[in-house]
Amino acid sequence: MDIHIHQQDGITIFRMVGDLRRGDPVDDLKQQIDDAVARGDVKVVLNIGQVNMIDSSGIGIIVRAHTTSVQRGGGLRLVKPSKFALQTLKICGLLNVLSVFDEEEPAIDSLR
């Protein structure tokens, strides 16, 4: 998995390409999110538009990131989940918990 990170208006945007699954992909994302939160960057957008598959480990890291960011006064937004990713989130009952957007700009605006 490739993770591209940039800042916009105090919001950390993660754009991911590949599968978010057990092992290096989840470990890398966890480390990147932990680093951002340690810097005080608690407003996070995860653009998963190019993530084809998310397994239980990937779901776990998304939930953990959401919880951590909210507890520290920020928030997490998901952008462009694939059909498979959206179905996985639905099965896990997370669509009522996580904020999901079709485009980055509205997600970013919701965190301002």
C-alpha cells in the first residue's frame, strides 16, 4: 500500500492506494496516524478511493484512528470508499459511526 500525506488548513489528508490489510499496510498506516496525532494533528481525512480491499485489521485501524482523533478534540472522515470497502463498513455497523463523503473538499470543510 502506498500512503501519500499532506496538510490542508490544519487537516491531515491520507490518500491511500492498494489493499488495507494485515501486515505492513496496516502497520504503516497505524504508524503514520500515530505520528500525526503525536504532532497534534487530530483532524484527519482518509481518502480510501483507491483502496480495493479492507480486512478486519484495516477496519480496526480506522476505528482506532477515529476514536483517538475524537478523544483529542479532532475528527476523522472517510472519503470515496470503494463498493467493497463500503459493504465491509456496512456489515461492521460503522456507517452510523463514521462520517463518509464522496469527495475530499466536503470532508475537509466538515472538520474546519
